[in-house]
Amino acid sequence: MSHVLTVAGKEFHCYFKTPVGSIFLFFFLLLCGLFFFFVPDYFSLGEASLRRFFDLLPWVYLFFAPAVAMKMWAEERKIGTIETLLTRPVADHRIVLGKFLASFGLLVVALALTAPIPLLVAFTAASPVDVGPVLTGYLGAALLGAVYIAISLFASALTESQIVAFILGLVLCFFFFVIGLPDVVGIFPRALAEFLTDLSLGGHFANIQRGVVDTRDLLYYATMLTVFLLLNVLAVRRRA
Amino acid sequence: MAASIPKRRRAAFAFTVLLVVANLFVLNWIARDHFARLDVTSTKAFTLHPATIDLLEGLDDLVTVRAFVSERAFRDQPQYATWPRMLRDLLEEFVAAGRGQVRLEVKDPTDDPDVAREARTAGVREVQLQGRDDQSAVVFKAYAGLVLSYGGRPDEVLPFVFPVEQLEYGLALSMSRLVRKRTVTIGFNSLREAPKGLALRYAGAAGMDENDIDRNWRLIRQALERQFDIEKVPMDREVPAHVDLLVVHNVSGMDEKAQFYLDQYLMSGGKLLVLADGTQENAQLKALTARNNVPDALFAHYGFEIARNIVFDRQAYQPDPRLPPRYWFPKLLSRYFDPESSLLNGIDEFHLMLPSSIRLNPPEGVEAVVLAKTTPSAWSQEGFFDVRRDMTPPENLDEYGQFDMVGLLEGEFTSYFANRALPEGVETSSRGPTREEFEKAGFEVEDADDGADEERDDEPDEPSPSGGGGTGGGTQIAPMFVQARSPATKIVVIGNTRFLAEGAPQQFPGNLLFLWALVDRLTTGSSLTDIRNRSLAPPSIRADLTPGARAAVRYGGMLGVPALVLLLGLGSVVWRRARRGA
């Protein structure tokens, strides 16, 4: 475990050695604030709710997660440090887990920095805001973000170009998010539609963000996370 | 070296990954039917309401729920795709809470003519819905009905149960109706002669005519009939004992005899919901003037008064948010409801239309509570009121204030007729209990003869209910039939009828819900309406936020933290460089 934390600490520290981490956080928070308060105007909707914030998070993640994870493997491969890294006496899966934790750590920091948004919503609400769905919304956002990061890390492991890794990560995340949306499943036959709904990141997030913690959703996120981290290890081994 | 990882090891690892993935898929598959859910919403919006659970736990015989649902038809339509799952989830919650007394049969009539026939025979019809196919709108047909069977009683049918948000209420209601042992009856002091004031038409509301008012009353009646028996109660005879609540919404027809029967109904423990406007329409002038036929003395005896005014509020009904309100109909908001009383629990808001304020002055033994007030930005007008004129709120701030609009009086009331001569024509023969029976039940029975004399001696200036100076023209009733004191009971008073008669239930669903919740809680003390009232809606935005505060929230929310993060990031880089340089 200490190896995992060492890798995670080193990678997380890298985000803040340069302004890159701050710029990622800046744009993430700016987009969240812009779309929540201005597009459309928060006050014109008349409801003091965070549902819209959690609705837009998966879309902001689509850019944030691949951007955060794109350099993790692609850069190592491009500058040739991957050989050095993988020859160290640390198991591959530990390195993968360490890199995942570093990226996920940045995402958690980003989420934590959105805390003023619920506080402002509570300030503008005519009656007390229900805290339960806010907390589960953040739990769901963290789980969804973790899966997005795992997918993006996998994409990064497949190429040595950060741009390609970013685009591939974005496409994969987008695919797994939209396949269960009602407008999409409607075009498929029933059995396939049901399967796609169960496979989709969006459907499971909708349940948890409204305030219902369901073991099926938690198991789904754990499964997706495990699958993509394993694929990540596989991709690293294959390309090494 | 990683590059030297043997191919066999890589293949073995790939195979392990494949096995893990397969196992996880199987695990997810199994978890579809074996799962646990935790609803963390404060209202338990996605959990069965305690009232539903109480109802289900109280079942003493098997209730069979047959669900006829065209699952495929719904799943083929993107916007309805989640309905069948939500429906099934909810029905399964009912089965689980029913502890073996609820059996569920889900049938899809789509491809099975026998099931379709069974559905139609039971009263569930295929309903036409609008869906979407690629870019164009399509119409599709689907079944989504429930049939509840219990013992030998006639089935309860919910022909179409969507939206699912209202299903728990509908299902609980049907189940309670199916298994109930006694019917709750709501009496209206008149239904056919429902008030037909047309204040709104005079005020220029388009399309408002007598037909609209008839339709409104019909909708109100239909809505209440889903839960209660509704009965017209003519006030020229005693109110039947089985009436649990009397809704007095037509005070203009209340002569002394009607007042006597109303009084004695209250004295027998009956509950009253009094709706009365302090103003009346003048058809010739197309204006409102002070109402002159309110039984003020009777109402004052019970502890309330209907003011002869019209109350307006800056917090008003606003059909078009871009325009200022024209009529300033007060919008009563939950934050101005009495927090101690449960009667208005779950009601967010309702509108009163050209209402009058009330004043509560409870007699001894009776407690009074103002259930709902206007906001502090309300004002009133008395005397002649031309409803066709556009209203402008007063400029003088002293004219604004809060007005009491809905009140509750609770306790043991004394009879208005205990010490008075009785109205002419009061029928006494049909009254059931004898004096002995009343006394045995703990009620106080007074001698009307003596009382009438005393009252004349003590209060010579107060007009008698007969209007003729005490006994003039009045017929003496046998003393034993006047019940002088009520057991503990309740009166709810609202200074408005127009909010029901002229406020279309479709346009103001909050008004109907308000009436429904009041009636339900006054009669059964039941919390079934709480299920319906459970709000999935988030809180609204505070109305008192200034434009400056709004701008601060918007810009602060968007730029505050990002700017801080950027500054810290840049500061950190500058600091590093400076340190490196040093």
C-alpha cells in the first residue's frame, strides 16, 4: 500500500509543481459556476436546488477527467520514462492504482472546492434545503468521477499522444454516459435497451443524486472501476 | 523488465481479467433482484409513507393487486422508459410492507389477447399517449392500470396510474377505500345552490361564467369523492348524524332555522368548515359591496368574525411573471402558516380570491389559532369596490400589514340558542336523544323557556335570532331538545369561498389540495393526504433577495473560488521561481 501512496503522492504533487493543476481546477470550477448560475439564470428558474448542478457535473467531467488523466501514461510513454517506471520493484497494478489515486485526488479537490455552491443555494432558499440528497449527490459525483478517471487512464495507457488520450478518454466516457439515456435506449430493441440502461453511467448516477443509495448502483460503480483499472494494467503490460 | 514479461504470463493475466469481469457481471446480474436501498431525503420521498405502511400493516385479509402494464410499449418510448421500473419498484415496496397480505400480479396485455380481455373486463382501458420517434411525435397505446381485490368487496380500479409520483397516494387511497369499515361523509350545506358570485368575471377574467363555476364545483366534488362520501345537506332540517364534517360555504341562505340546525350539529360534536366572503357581488354595478347576510351574531358567539373587506397582497397570484399582478389575489405561503398546527402540513401555498380577513375572539373553553396569514405586504379595502378598475398597491407604507385569513377554533362550544327563543318552524320530533340520554352522555341540557326569559332580561339590546325582539314570532321548542354545550370539536373558518368557486382547480391545484387536506385531517385525522402532499419539489427562492444580493450570489458563485484557486496557483509558481532564483 505504501508503494501505491508513494506513487499517488508523487503524481498528485506533479499537478501543482506547475500551474497545470490550478488551471484544471480553475476551468472546472468556472464551468460549474457558469452553467449553474448563468446558463440559464439560476434565479429565473425559481427553485433552490442542486439537482441541476449534479445534472451538469457529468458533462463537465467529460472534459475534466480526460484532461487530468491524459498525461499519466501517454507522457511517460512519450518521454520514455515508462520503461524506468515499470522496471522498478513495484507491481504494475500498484503503479496503476497510484496514478488513479492521484488523478482521483485532484477530482475530489475540485469537488470539494464546489462547496460554496450548496452554501449559496441554501442562502437563497426560502425553506431549508434537504441535506441528504446533497450528500448523496456528492457521493454519486465522486463515484462517477472515479469511473471517468479510470476510463481516461485506460485511454491514456493506449497511446503516447496526450491529445489522442484526451479525445479517446472523452469519447469513451461520453459513450458510457449516454448509452443509458432515455433518448438513446429508445432506438434499441427492448432486451438491448435494458442491458444498455444497466451498463450506463448516467442511469445509476440519476438514482443516487436524487437521494437514494442503492446497493445495485454502488456495485455497478465498483464493477466499472475494477474493470477499467484491470484493463489499464492489461494495457500497460501489453504496450510495455 | 516489463518488456521481458513472458507472453504466457500476459495471457494468464488477460484470462484472469476476463474471469474477474465475468464474475462482476454475474454479481451485478444477481444484485438486480437482491438489493437494499437507503432513502436519505428528509421527506423520505422515495420510501413508502408511514401512513401507507400503517395501512398495509393493518390489512386483515389478502389484497390482490393486478397490474396491467404494457411494459414494452413504455420502454420503446424514451421519455416513458423508466416508468415500468418505477412502477414495479413501488408495487414491490407495497408487497414487502404488506407482510404477506398483498399479492402482486403483473401482466402485460400487449401480446396476449386473454390478458387484454381480462384488463378490459376489470375496467382498465388502453390509453393513447404521445411519444417520440426520432424527430417526429408519435401516438402509441398502452395499458397502465391497477385492479385491487379484497375479500368479497367490489374491485377498486385505477384505470391509469401514471405519473408514478402520485401512484403511492392513489394506491393507498384505493386500498383504504377497499378495506375501510366506515365511510366518512362530508356534508355541504348546499351543492346545487353553490355560490355563483362572478366577481372574477366582473373583474375582467376572460371566460369566467356560471358554467365555469358549475364545472369548478363539479371538479371539487369529484376530487373529494375519491376519498369521502359527499352529501348535500339542506339546512331546513337537522343535519344527519352521520355527517362527519359540514362545509358551510353558502351563508347567504342561512336563515334562523338553518342557524339553529347548524348550531345543534356543532353541539352534537360535529365539525364545521366555514367559508364566507365578507363582500358580495352587485350585478348591476358590477362591483363588490359589503355582504349584509352573514350570520354575524352566530359566528361571533362561536368566536370568529368575517370582516367586510377585501384583502390584497403584493405576494399575489401572477399569471404572467413578466407583468405585475393585476388582481393582487393573496398567495398564502407556508412560512406564514401556524407552525404548531398539523392541519396545513405539507401545503406549500394556496391562493385566495378577493377574500376577507377574519378575526378570532374565542369564548371561554375554546382555543383559537390563526392557521394562515397573508404576508406583511398585504392591504385591505372596505366599502364599495369596483373590481373592473386596475388595482394599484397603496403608496403609503402604513397601509400595509398582515391579515388573518384562516383560523381554527377548538374546544367545547356553547349553544347560541341555549338562552334564546327558537326560530319558527324548527322541527323537534325527529331529534333522537332524550334529555336523559344527553345528560347521561355528560352533556348539559338547558331549559329553553327559562333561558329565553333570562336572555331577554339580561341582554335587552341584542337582537334575537328571530329578528323580532326575542320571542316574537318564534316557536318554543321542547326544552329537552336544545343541546347547550358541545363536546370537544373544531371549527375552521376561511374568509373566502371564491377561491373554490371561481379559482379553477386546474389552474390552482394548491387550492384543491388545501381543501382536501383540511377535510381529511378534520374528519379522519388521517395522514393520507400527507402522502400526496409529500413534496418532491425543491424549495423556492427567497423573495426578499435584493438585486444586489442576487448579483453577488451569481458572480460570487461563478468567480469567487475559481479566482482564488488561480491566484493561489500563480502565487505558488512565482514563489517557487523566486526560491529557485534565491
